[in-house]
Amino acid sequence: MWVIYVSVILILFYAAVRLRFELTMLQQNSYRPVRYLRWLTGGGLSVTDLVTDLLLLAVVMFSWYGRWASYMVLAVGLICGYKGWKLLARRYKKPLVFTARAWRLYVVSLIIALGVVVCCAVPHWMALGVVVFAPVVLMAAWVVLWPVEWFINRWYIDDARRILRSMPELVVIGVTGSYGKTSTKHALYRILSERFSVVMTPGSFNTTLGVVRTVREHLKPYTQIFIVEMGAKNVGDIAEICALVRPTIGVLTSIGPQHLESFGTMERVQRAKFELIDALPEGGLAVVNDDFELVRERPIGLKNVFRYTSDEAKSADFETQLVGRHNLGNILAASIVARWLGMTDAEIRYGISQLRPVEHRLEVTRRGGLTIIDDAFNSNPAGAAMALEVLGEFTSGRRIVVTPGMIELGARQAELNRELGRQMAVSCDYAVVVGEYNRSAIVAGLREGGFAEDGLFLAKDFAAATAWVRAFVRAGDVVLYENDLPDTFK
């Protein structure tokens, strides 16, 4: 009988870890079931793991009788224990953050799972069934907790509104765009801090609840300027944030094929990003990047509109430690806002000189004779092209690119990753393609660009790619890490 108990414990351990993994993915999809299920059906559900788990379930179900039944069940338990330990040891670019909401979901999921197991006459069957149907268990917990979460979120939002109403002199600057918004937010923060007391949304707190949390935890009575990064994966997301914070200045950094998987069309991307500009009051300021056609062609019914392009920055008198032509546009947008708010040229120039790269966004470091270009944060077509342009400017040492390609590009996924391969063929000497999700498209693009086959290495995952790079590189080489998000999602 002890064999059954040990097996059940090991299988329950695997079930608990599997529920934790699914919760991680739900959190990274903003706790939105539609996005989570889209990720699940779009490649997030490992067919290999599902088949393996179903086979283990079948073995357990049909090994109830026979002289070797106990040993077969124990073998299944040991396999499940190993799979659970392996999944628990897996590293993520964005690990699970056990917020109060995450704890509630996880505990309720475990209660549902244990309830099913306890009520079953053959517990190890259902313990393994929880593994197979972990997404269903997690969604059941989400449904159970939905009324609770709605009331909690409503209280938080109302409290944030109360705080904002108590600060009528606060200047709110909204920043959005398909890409460039985080770097522009940091440029604004550093430059404006030369004169004002400034708070910005930290990290990737660019959703409504992220903004609410920033308001409640970071705004002080003496704060003069609040910079709000506004992200979106659907039409209406930015409008919801604007209704909360009521920006008077809006910066639109770009419109491009990012998050097409959720938006569907570029017209919907354009409509979503312009929700910030459309929400500005009559006397507000709109600062928009005309480097992008979908920005240039859109009329803006405001008196105060500044349209900029990165080319205009060529004659600007400033020094910066940032690399990449796109940073000129980010700096220019921040400078326009700073001048609008009355800052002097000397203050602006000094703020620009103090700018540092945002972590994982064209961050250049040198280690042991190597130059590392870390552009690993959620790659996009424009950003990847710029990173490769920076890499191509290095004339000494071997140039190496490590990338799994780009994701969330909808129907243009293969096309844009193929173009990425063609750009890599021009800019690098060695290419390390990580994973299988975009492999065929990137490799096809590399070959179209005339890339030498002996310069191509295919890595099954980021760990294998890192091991190859460590064994291969030598002093003087330049390594570009372009995106590591697909290693989590795909």
C-alpha cells in the first residue's frame, strides 16, 4: 500500500508544479483567459508533454489489476516526480510573482485539485488527471474568484481616482507606441527630473492595474509630473488608462506590427495607439513620431501638435551614451516635452548626457574582452533592425547574433522573421537560432541573404545557445542577444 501513497504524493507534487506553471503563463497574459487560451492553443501547450502525460494516465488506469500493478504505479510516480522537479527548476525571463491575486488563484486551484482527488475512489488516477487538465483547473479557479477580483480591483481603481483627484496640479504625461515607449519614458524621467519631482510607472507597469498600483504606492503630495507608460494588446486598453489618469501631454513613439496576434490588423493597432492622443484635452500637447506612416497619415484635431522624425536630431547639440539611431527619436520626443514645460537647453542637455540604456534594450557591456549587446527584451521588427545596424558598425572581431526570432506578429510572423534572417545575413558573421518556433523562417532568410552555412548554429533552447557561445567566443568578439521572450512562451 505504501507504493500507492508514494506514487500519489509524487503525482500530486507534479500536479502542484504544473498548476504553478499554468499560473505563470496566465499572469504573463495579464490574467485574461482569452489571451491565456490563445497562447495555449497557439503553441503554448506542449504536444509532447500532453501525449506523455496521457500515456502515464493510461498506464495508471490500466495497471490497477495484475501482479506488477504496484510497481508500474510507482514507476509512473517516479516519472511524474522527475517531470515536476524539471518543470520547477525551469527558469523564466519573467518568473511568477506571487502577488495576493496569484496566491488566491493558486490556493483555490490546489483546493479544487485536492477536492477532485479526495472524492475519487482511485486517487492516483485523478491526481494525474489534474496534470493533464491543469489549464481547466486553473480556469475553474479563475471563474470562482472572478467576483472577488472584480470587487477588489474596483476598490483599488476608485482609491487611485481619489488620489489623483486630490492632486489637481499634477501634470500627467502618457507615453505609448508599438515600440520605444519604455526608452522614451526613461528619457523623459531623467531629463524632467533636472527640474521637477517626477514619478514614472516602473518596469512594465503599463496596464490599468499597473498604473493603479503606481498611483497608490508611489505618488506623493509633492509629485509634480507623472509619466505613464500605456501598453495595449486590444482596442480600448489605452482609453481605459486615459480615463483613469486624464493625461494632458501624450507622446506616440511608433506604430508597427507588434502584438498583431491579438490586434489582428494594423488598422486596429493604429486606432488603439491613437486613443492616447484622442483623449488629450483641447489645450493639451501631442508629440508624435512621423517616422511611421500610420502616424503621419492620421490627422490630429489639437492646436498643440509636434510631429518629429529621428532625422531632425542630426543637428541637435547634445551628447549621449546611448547607441542606436532610434534613441535619437526617443531623446527628441523627451526634449520637446521638456521645452514645453519650460526647461532650459542647459538642463535638457545635461539630462540627456546622464541617460543610461534601459535594461535589456540595446544595453552594451564589455566582459573579459567581449562586447555584449543585450537587446533581449521582447524584440520587434524596428528594434531588431536597429540592433543589427549597431552590430554591423563593429569592424573588428567576429559578430555573433543569438536570437529565437520575434513573436506576437500574427499572420506576418513568418514573413517578418524571414526578413530578420536577411538582415542578419548582412550584419553578422555567425548566427545562433534558438528554438524551433521561428527557425525555418529565420534560416530561410539567412540563406536568401547569402549567409554561409558554416556560420549557422541551431540551438534547442537558450541554455544550449549560451553554452555554445561560451565555448566559441574569444576576446574581441561582439555578441548580440536579440530577444529571449520566445524561450518562455514557445
